[in-house]
Amino acid sequence: MILNTQKDSNLELKISNWELDFYSRPVIEENGKKRWELIISSSKTFKTDEIFLWNKICPASEVNSIWLTKALAEALNDAKQKGWAKPNKIRFWRSSMKSIIKKSIESIGIETLVSRRTYDLLERIEFLEKEIYPKEKGYVKGVLAPTFTSKIENDAKPLPEAVRGDALTISEITIGELKSSQSWPIEFGDIFPIQDSLDENISVPGLRLFSKNRSLALAAWFSSLEPVKLIIKKNQLILEASEDDKWLVTELPDQDANKLTEKFANNKINALGYQFISIQSTPYIQKFAGFWILRDMQLIS
């Protein structure tokens, strides 16, 4: 008797959404044209320790949805060969390339999400810009292909009254607590693995919102925002979200704003910019209507 020892490959597929950028890079090719490159990173998840990374250079004369669609099909095939499932969503934030990217992703049957919650992609771009491109012939010092390092000048809009909640507080938790969020009861949100090398006692700043009767409604609304990072601007606490949205969370006394500005700046250095938003019915219940991990990264400062 011959036993079939082959396992069901579908049970072993690694699952993650993707993050994508398609734009020019700080390298001039031999033909005198700027390099165009597709960069893909999977999003870190608790389901696998691995991450899928994929790059492909595009001829400057072929920067269009036809080339990108073919490249995406190639990336999907390579990912499949390495044991990855087809992603359900692909996030991207490059507004000037929106029509090309959106058309190409949708043509291969994957949902697009215009969002700056592309933390793993930004780490990848930072690595390429610091460690790879400078060693290549044709490298141009300076930024030929800005990420969203340029300041978003949109005025912050006040949070709608319906989602302000009963109370809010600016609080802190430790890296260790943030790592344990994987096991917390959370209705809405987005959490991901925290870098292992960080001291678990380091404090992480964040925003806590409370609503006795509408916490789930608040969490659902925040979930649609794609929250990216919290910043202090003068005496305002602002939430940056989605592609280029800014939401005014609250006005702060000058003294508090100054302390928080320093605290947020130190956090970027000591805790790699990790932040959080939590939504609960009361401060005394260990259940979250919503919880998000955010990052204010050096690359996007």
C-alpha cells in the first residue's frame, strides 16, 4: 500500500495583505531616464513570521497599467511559488499614480485600499534608499521620488460630533502591553507584530476614547478611517489617516501640548514611533470596541 503523505497545500499557505508603491527612484539609468520601480511588501501578521518582498524595475517608456498588471501577475505567481496565498487587499498611497495602480490591482481581482497604513512598505523603501540605491551607478543624492515625507497641508477637520464619545484621554501603555494586544477582545481595529528588539518597558503614547452607549459605532467609524499616526501641531492633537486626511481630535493647553510634543518626539526615537488608539465603553472594562496600532515613522516624519 502506498500512503499519500502530501499535505493539503491550502492549509499551509501564508496569508497577508500587500502594500505597494510604483514610482521613480533616485537612480538615473544608462539611457538617462529616471528609474521606475514596483516595490511590494506583505504586511506583517501574527499568522507568519515571514514577509514577502518583491521588486521589479519598469522601463520609463512603459510606465502604464499594462506593464503594472503584468508585473502584478508575475509577483502573484512568485508569491504562490513561495507558499503565499493571493492577498485580499493591496494598500497604496501614491496619489499621483492612483488611476494606474487602482486599475491594475482591480483588473486582477484584488480590492484596493488607498491608505498610508503601509508601515512595512515604508521600512522596505527606507532600506533601499539607505543601503541599496546609494551603491548603484547612477545614484542621485537627494529625493527624486518622494514618499509622503512632504508635509500634508490639508487643514485638520474636527471629528464629527457623533464620534467624539463621552470622554477622551491621552495615555500610555508599555511595549510589552502592546505586544499582548494580540490576545485582547477587540471588535474593530488593526494590530500587527511589534519589533522584538524593543524593551518591553518602553512607554508608547496613544489616544483612549470612551463612549458608554456608542463605543461600537465609534469603532466602526474609526475603522473606515485607516488611522495612520497621531501628531501634535501647536496646541492641537491631530490624527492623520487614509490618503491625506487630517482630523482634529482636541485642543490642548499650551503646557500640555509642549510636554506631549517632547514625548512624541522621544517615542519616535525610543519606540520606533509606535502609537495606539483604543475605544471602550468605560475605562474599567477589559474589552475593546476598537484598538489600532499606529506608527509615526522616521521616514514619514
